[in-house]
Amino acid sequence: MCSIPPAAEPLIREFAGAFTQPTYHRFVVLLLAAILTTGRRTVTNLLRTVSTLAPGHPSSYHRVFSRRRWSSWRLARGLAEFILRRWVPQGPVYLCGDDTVDEHRGKKVYGKACHRDAVRSTHSFTAYRWGHKWVVLAVLVKFPFSQRLWALPLLVALYRSKEWNRKQGRPHKTPSELMRQLLAVLIRWFPQRKFVFAGDGGYGTHELASFAHRHRTHLMLVSRFYPDANLYAPPPAGKGKRKGRPRKKGRKLPSPKEVMKRSPRSRLTVAWYGGGTRRVEVVSGTAHWYKAGEGLVPIRWVFVHDRTGTHRDEYFFTTDPAMTPQRIIETFTGRWSIETTFQEMRAYLGLETTRGRTEKTVLRAAPCLFGLFSVVALLYAQLPASRTGPAGIVWAGKTERTFSDAITAVRRWLWADWVFATPRNRHGFAKLSRVFRNLLLYALAPAA
């Protein structure tokens, strides 16, 4: 195998502990080939891109996903440790999460089901697609080359439908329950860090809020809330020798919708979706959210009215009652970066183009593509300025570098420092004029 380019070695070496040495060598070839490849991210297409740089029989690369023994959890942990150590060394770690549907055709594909596609659905039309629904937990990172936060996927779980679980005799888990498990894994890996998780309405469940409250020294939850939520005061302290079981809740409190109607509004200017700012009016309050059989969870809720009128009124909440309304709003709107990540993965990393059907391949291939987005962003962030060069394609309204710029620069760098740096290619490439070399690298490294 060719040596790893020096700039990529600190990151890629983090993955070595997940594999045996022969599998690790093949995994690195596939990883770098997946960055260089355009179009479908099938193993055959990856090998077609790197050709003779992939030693051994082609079937040994197919078996990396379908048969070889390696730990995707250790792979994810190595990635998480590198990101937190390099880019979030101190302070709270901001996370976001959502689910996305990955279309995957075939009669015998493991875990395939019919899911609602939120991207293609509207208020009046619901689109469904056959494939996999992935629950993704990402960390928000502020890179020096961008004003907005980038959502880098860390952990991924496959959601199985109720019907599929029933046929397989498995207990059903909702996306919110899967996200709770991913958060529990992250807390266990990094017990000394504090995480702030922002999820869409599907993750604003009482169960997830209760989990965050139980682990409040490590985790805070921010999500959409319900206008008619069931709110109570905390139970009164017991006095004397009262008979019977203690009360679980205090007096009933008005719902957020009722409080909003009769309360004065405060005006704020907050960070908004996409990196801009927005003037809003807010009403906020604290209470305990109650669900029968689950108990009380202390929360702060916020009603948000967009003064420009382009967004509908929203309700948000957090499991940290001390959090200010402005921070709640900005934490939630910051989660929009994960939607950008999903869109860019489809456009530039071939999400939905994998073709494996066995259990191991399904559970490994797509999560590796999610991790590939993080790898490309991290490699781009540590490339010297001479390698990144000016921003790529410029269009009206573009103000900062995008993922298309990142993957184009990383591809040019890999072609020059990995493919053309091999002994059989080095001398021939060096004989070309500088102008022609640059032209060749730009032609070999399109964004998609």
C-alpha cells in the first residue's frame, strides 16, 4: 500500500485500532478512493478509480464490509476523539441530530422499509421511499474558513420499521430512542465533557427530556415544544407524618399557549437559520413537564414570533431552566447545519448509491459515508493555505467556502500527494509543465 500523505496521517491513524493490519490497509485505500471517486460509491467503482494503488485481489476489498471483523464503534470513537481534541478542546460540546432516508432498491436488502421522505414531502403531499432511515448524531464545529457551523456526523444508527421488527422478533425502537442510545454512548466515552443536544420536533420527547435531566451534569436537550404541554409545579414538601404515598406533582400550571396570550413580549435579535440574524419577540417561562408514568422534568420553554413574518410562530424548550431564551433559540437554529450536511452528502459523496444488501454491509457502508463527510471537512481544515487555494466556483450570493470547495481541494491534494507521488507516476508527473499539472488536477477533481 502507498504511504498515507503526511497531512492525513494524524487523522487516519486514529482508525487503526478498529481493524486488523491487513483490513486496515484495505480500509485506508477504500477511504481515500471514496474521496477521489465521483458518482456511485460502490466498492467496484472505488477500485476502478485507484486501479493499481489497490494491491491484492479485488474480492478482498469487497469483504472489508461484508465479512471482515472490525468495530464500527471503535471507528466512530477514534473520529470523535480526534474532533473533540483538535476542534472542541474545552467548554460545552454542541451536538445536533436528525434522521434521513437513504433510498436503497432490491428485494433482499437488510433492514429496508417504506419511510416518509421529509425532504420531498410538503404540507399537502407526503412522499414515501423504500430504503433505510438513518438516525444521525453530529457535532457542530466552527472552522476558521467558515462563518457558519459545520455538522460533522459522529454516530449513526439504523431505524427498523415496526413491521420489520415484528417479523424479526425484535423490540421496536423509535428514532428518539435510538438517539438516546447514541447520546448515552457519547456520554460514556467522554464523561468529563458536557454536551448540548439540539434536535427537531421528533426528538423533543418526554422520554429524551427525562434522560437528559437524569444526566444533567453531562447533557442538556433543546428541541421544539408543544403549545398545550402538560405543565405542573413541583410537588410540595411533605409536612408532618402524612399518610399515603407522597405527591408526584404540584398544582396544574397554564400551558405555554395560555401564558403567551396574556404575557408581554420581549424583543431580541438572535442568530438564525443559515448564519444570519433575525429580530424576534419572545415569551418564556419555567415549569415541570409531566407525563403519566414518567414523572416530572424541569424545563424552560420559549415562544418565538418572527417579526419579519417569514417564519411561523414556534415553541422551544430546554431541560436546563437556567438557559436564557436567546441561547435556546440560537442553539436550536444552529442545528440546521445537519440539513446542509445531508444535502451535500447526496450531492458530493454518493449517499444512496451503495449497493450492499447483507446485514454487515448495510450496517457499515452507509455509516462510513456519513463519517467520510467529517473526514473530508477535517482534512480540508488542516491543509496548508497553499493547498486549499482560493475559493472554488463563485456564484451570486456566495460569501464563504462550502463543502464543494473542501472536497475539490482535498481531491486535488490526494491526486498530487498520493496518486502521482508513487514511484511509477512521480517522474512522469514532474516532467509536465506547472500550468498543465494544475489543469490536469482541476480536471481530475470536480466537486461531483
